[in-house]
Amino acid sequence: MEKDKNDKHKEQSADIFKLIDRFEESGLSRLKYCSGDMSLELERSAAAGVNAPEAGNKTFAEDKSFAEGDNGAVSSKSSQDSDEAEGTKVHAPVAGVFYSAPKPGAPAYVKEGQQVKKGDVLGLIEAMKMMNEITAPVSGVVKKIFIKNEDFAEFKQVLMSID
């Protein structure tokens, strides 16, 4: 019985992440999803940099690209700037809130110009009340940090570059 609950929970979590990914790729500014005892509300702020025409005026049913599986045009200024960065790019593995330090008031994990080793913690992303460590994929110097503490990171957004 307990195993069945865990399997169902894992399946629901996977479905939620798929839904979040699709929302991130769409031109929608708001989504509300209810199924059984589960409810999920997603909203993109105007500051998120959505470059989709009249994105705020679309509803789930009106956005054909979301319903039919086409990729909508969603980009942010920080990801555009990061295209110009040199070195190895560090991407957000999930969408969520980025934290540059382990707790409020603590020094940041890394700063621009700092030497890091492969596997060093660069920051955290909180998604669904879970903290996900962002680690250095390579050794080198942190060339540029494209995200600020407590900013929302989109899935696969470039967070920093290491040279």
C-alpha cells in the first residue's frame, strides 16, 4: 500500500514538472490546473521578460501552441546576454528561485573572478520546496554570473559561465 502511494506520488511529480516545462515554453502568463485533490497555479510576472505578443491576454484554451505541443517563444534578457558569454555555461536544471548563499546573510557560494573546482557548489535552486544544488561542471574561474540572489530561474536558463 505504501509503495503504491510512493509510485503515484512520483508519477504526479513527473507530470507536474512536465506541465511546468510546457508552461515555461509557452506564451502563457498564467495557468491554473486542478486534478482530484491537487491544484497547481503558475503565473509569470511581467518582469520575467516574456517576448510573446499579447502573452498576458491568452488563456490556456486560447494558446494553441501550448495545447498542441509547439514550442512558444519565451526568452529572458539574462539568457540573451548569456549567449555572448565565453567559457562553460552553467544551466538551471529546474525552474525555481535561485539562492546564491546557503542562508540569508551568509556569504555567497561564489563571486565573479573566483576560482572553483569541478563539483563545487555554485548556488541553490528551490523548486517545489526542495533545494537543488548547482555544482560546477568544470574547474576554472567564474567569468560572469547572470542571475541575482532570489531571482526566478527558468528551466535551462544560463546562470553563470566558467572559463
